Amino acid sequence: MNKQILIIDDNRQAVDMLQLILEEKGYSVSSAYEGESGLAKIKEKKPDLIVLDVGLPGIDGYQVCETVKSDPVTGNIPIVMLTGRDMGSDFDKAMEKKADWYIVKPYNIEHLLKVFDKLIEKDQD
């Protein structure tokens, strides 16, 4: 069965590009463009990994991360924060909200895929 990745990002072009790359690598990908719909899809799909932007309309990525990680049903789903914010305080806040990884855009796709594979494998242990 294909591993399911949910991308939550308000930049549709960035979502489409990443989705194409991930689908070529054999992942099953779904997306949401803001925090509220992202949370609904997490509950509905129970993805193997969540790719989460910080700057979302409505509920921001930090709040989504905190909500997911504090729920016993979804708390074990790995979350990769993928964002244009590269300040140390942004990284610290993501870690405080229990994000599993933090990658700054623009990103190296090979590095990103290695991180995804590592987190999904770890989750299966």
C-alpha cells in the first residue's frame, strides 16, 4: 500500500510541484490550503506524514501542529514544517509544538525525500 502524505500549504503552485514529485516516488498525496481544512483531512485520512507550512490563513501551521500532536489519535503522525521562515525563533517554536522536522524553502528535493522516508520508516517501527 502506498504511503499517504498530506501537504498543507496555501501556495497552490508549491503544493502541485511537491505533489508531482512525491507521486513519481510512489507516495499517495492529498492536500489542503489552510489550517481548518488541513485538520479535517488529517482526521479523515490519517496520513503517514504531514508536510505543513507555517504561514496559513486562519489557523497557522504552529496551531495545526500543536492540535495534531496533542490528540492521542493523530499524535504519532510525523510532521515536517516546510516554510520560508528561517529565523531561529521560528525553528524553536516549531520544536516547542512538537514538529518532527523543520526545512526552510527553497529546499533540496533529495534531502526532503530522505527526511520523508526516514520519518515514515521510523513511524512504522
